[in-house]
Amino acid sequence: MIEADNEKRRPILDPPDRITEVIFGLLMAMTFVGALSVATSGREEARTMLIAAFGCNLAWGLADAVIYLLRTWTDRTRNRTLLQRLQNSADARDGQALVADALPPRIAAAAGAEGLEMLRRRLIDYSGAPVRTGLGLDDFLGALGTFLLVVLATFPIVIPFLLLADTGLAIRTSNLVALGMLFAAGWMLARYSGGNTWAGGAAMAIVGTALMFAIIALGG
């Protein structure tokens, strides 16, 4: 909950963050390719649609980067507020309730009153360490990484249109590449969480395809 100066350096983006950002950018690009396959198979129209897809992912990548910074600042401010409330609380039960509220419910329940009290005391003793709330270089690098992941997810979907003269074949190839990337993303998420990798990959490919058609149907 509270950061320390000597805290072990963490990756700028956690694996789930990296994978889900790629999925998001991939779905946006798939939406344009899916609309293209329905609307037209002309070369010039395909080029226009792909430029629009790239521009859309640029915009969403920028929005995601800003949201990442906002979420980081909000989480740190909340941590500082929690520590201040613990310091100002004279009632041990109130302090335990604050700690329990900051923990996942199952962990808070497993800790019990004794464990929560131990955490409360340690956090109060730890209050001399500064709690950073401002944004630093790592935060802006994380925002940049978020932006790049969303934008770069577009390129594997676009490459078939650059290499193949037949637009219809390029559309089918692009869709296969997208399905493969969705499967790989689901596989990696399942492996990270300890789940069934094959089931995770298949589920992500199916859900991603369904989401693409839903977005197209809703005018996205």
C-alpha cells in the first residue's frame, strides 16, 4: 500500500497491463478491418480505412496514456490519505477497519483482528517514510508504454494489406493474424494467472471476435 524509497524496482507496466493494452489496440484495428470486409474490397477504400484505423489507435493510445497517469496519481493520493487517517485515528478498531478496506476482502478476512492490528501498527511506525504522490519519470514512461502498445498493435493487422495486392486475400490474412494474436494474448494471461492456457487462448479469440462484431454492429 505504501511506497518506500528502497522498494524493489517494479516493471513499469505489469504483464496484465501490457497484454490488455495490446488486446485493446488489436480490437480497435480489427473493427476497421471487419467493417472493410463488409463495406468494400477496393484497394483505395482499403487504404483509407487502414489510415483511419491507425489514426483511431493513435487517439485511443493517447487517451489511455492520460488515464494511466490519472489512475497512478489517484492511487498514490489514496495511499497518502489512508496513512494520514491511520495516524489521526485514536481508535484501534477504526484503524483496523481502514486497513481492511484497503485489502482484498478474502485477505482481510484471513488476517483477522490480530493481523489487521499488526498491519495497522506497522503502517503507523512506517509513517516516517515519505509517500510520493507526484508523477515521476517511471510514470511517464509507463504512459508512453501504454500509448505505444495500443498503437503498435495496429501494425500486424495492417501488414497484409502492404504485402498482398489482392485486397480480399489481405482481409482474410489480417483476420487470421488478429485471431492468432488474440489467442496468444489469452494464452499469456492464462499462464500469468495460473489457468488453463489453451482454454484461455481459445476463449480470448472467441470473445475478441464477438466483441469486434458487436462494435461494428453498434456503429463503432
